[in-house]
Amino acid sequence: MLKNLGLLGIVGIVVLLAGIGVIAYANWMVAVGIALVLAGLGLVVKSLVSSVLKQFGMF
């Protein structure tokens, strides 16, 4: 999976995790909520991309 992300994707994940870590330092319940929202958003985006690729016969 990391091969497909590229350098920019890996940096994005590191920045995302660092941001959640900073928020968790201040308030862990807010950090858990933000992490759940980001995970849900990621699943929705993956589903949409898979659906579009299936329509074009690429997946």
C-alpha cells in the first residue's frame, strides 16, 4: 500500500497523525472523534473511487 501512495501521500499520513497527536495531548476525546470522522471519510472516498472505476471497467 505504501508503494502506491508515494512520498507525498506518506508525508500526508504523517502530518495527519501528528495533528491528531497534538489534539490528543490537549483532549483525547476530541482526538478520538476526529480520528473516527477521518476514518469514515476515508472509507467513503474509497467506496466512491471504486464505484467510478467499476463504471469505467477499470476495476
